[in-house]
Amino acid sequence: MEAGAKPDFLAINEYLAREALAKVRHEYVGGLLYAMAGASDRHNLLAGNLYIGLRAHLRAGPCSVFMSDMKVRLAVAAEEIFYYPDVLVTCDPRDSESLYKVFPTVLAEVLSESTEQIDRREKHFAYTKIHSLQEYVLVAQSRCEVTLFRRENRWLPEVLTSPGDILELPSLNYKMPLGSLYESVPV
């Protein structure tokens, strides 16, 4: 965009139509698009390990698990937002949209140098406004470290740093040792 030029705001239906055809994914915040960078091998392994564990655990129940390409839709201060969390779990039967979910139970982001501050501040602020959300998980990819926020403890962080530590998601009755989450991931 040229200096002094006004940004082009997109309506939600325009965004969803463009995004369905786009080669690069974009997050949507208040009518503006933000291109997403590609992910590293560590990022993919960590998101995949969490997804596989959750999918196996939740297979027979009412919850659905999505990875990377499913958007979550929310509103903060009257601004419509669409983010792409790395892992999204929804257990709400009202979540019937095929392109995005509105009632997540758990959201997880794998941190990178370029996204860590956004995930820790902007997305933390936005995600914790979602009434259905019970846990928000941040997974470091450069070291064995998971930061877990739970609604039940007023979103205070719990930091896990040992392969023997257990990532526990009570809303899903799910436990995963960090050693399993970081399996095949050089840290």
C-alpha cells in the first residue's frame, strides 16, 4: 500500500469468498487482511502431535478437532475477527459452519519468533473473550515449554517445562505428557 493510501476494508462475505480461493491464508481483523507466513517443520510436528492425540481421544464423542486450516470467528469491541489457530476443538452442536467455528472449547497456537507476541497478547486477549473457550494452549517450538491458560483459574498461566509434565485439558478429560507432544521434535 502506498504511503498515505487508505486500506481497503473487506466485508466478511468478500473475505470468505476470497479466502476460499487464496493460495496464501489471511487472518481478518476488523475488515483488514493479514497474510500468514508458512510454518516450520517443528511447528507442523508439534501441531500434528497435539492434533493426533486429541483426535484419538475425542474420536467417539461429540467434539471435533481441526488443525491449521479451520478459522475461528469472534468479535472484540464490535470488530469481527477470523483467526486460524493451529489446533481448534469444538464440542458445541451449534458449530455447524463449514468454513469457520464460533464456539471453540480449546484453542492452541504453536509459537514462532514472528507470531509469539501476537499469540501471547492480541490472540490471548481476543480468545479469552470467547464464552465457550475453556483452555488456551501456547506451545513453544524452540524449547520444551507449554503455557496453559484455563478459564477456571481466571486465565492465569500455568507453565510446563519438563517432558514428564502433563498437559491437562479438563474440559476434554484429556492428558498428554509433554514428552509425547514433543516427540520427534528437536528442541
